[in-house]
Amino acid sequence: MITLDTLRLMLVDGILAAIAAIGFAVLSNPPRKAVLVSAFLAAIGHSLRFFLIQSGMEISLASLTAATAIGLLSIVFARLIHCPAEVFAFPSLLPMIPGMYAYRTILSLIKFIQSPDSNLNQGYFMDFFQNGITTIFILFALVVGAALPILLFPKHSYSVTRKY
């Protein structure tokens, strides 16, 4: 059940993801409409992932679901705006990169290397593998989720027809 507090948190999460997506999209200098669509898709995808995680789904599966939604929606907007779907999809996915898990992976590795205590080393080593594998699975889910719709519907995602 969605509470008012969950909706508020989803809205804040979506707004922050949209701001990040705008920054990432502007780097590739797309048309203005594409920047707004990237922000919209990032907000939808990140909010969906947040909701699924709050509902009890594992973060990798939630990321796969959200990335697939972004991939499918990017195909729809590609037809409407006459831009390739990748222009929308990739900047929208970047706010979902698992930075905290990657940071914890490297931090655990550094602590493992620096610690002389073998009892602590075992915990650092376990943290390193747990966070590292989580990072890899999330990244894999994002890539597969975004690429699968584009590969399944190549006619719709690559057809750029402009009407003059």
C-alpha cells in the first residue's frame, strides 16, 4: 500500500533524478526536447525503482525493471520527437548508477589491505565481495534493461524520420 509519505519520497526522488539527468543529458548536446524527455524518464525510472525497493524487491531486480521501463518509454518518445532512443535512455539511467555500492567496495578493499588484524580482514573481504557483486549486478541490470527494448524493437528505436 502506498502511503502519503511514500508518495512524497517518490516525488522528491524523481525530482532529484530529473535534475541529475538534465546535467548528464546536456553534456551530449541533444535537442532541447530530448533533455526534457530525459529528465521525465529519469524521474519515472528512479521513482519506480524507489517504490519497488520500498515494497521489498531486491535492488538489482528493481533496477532491471526500472531500466526496462525507461527503455520502453524511450522508444515511444523516439517516435514522437524523431530522435534515437539512446538520446533519452542513457542520460536517464545515469542517476541509477550504484555509486554508494562502488564506494563501499573500494573502501572495503582499502581497509582489507591496510588492516593487520586477520579477524577484521575477513569482514572487510566479505564486504568487498558483497558490495562488488551488488555493484556488478545493478550495472548489468541497467544495461540489459535499457538495451533489451531497443534491441527488440529496432525499427521503432532507430527510425528517425523528419518531416520538413
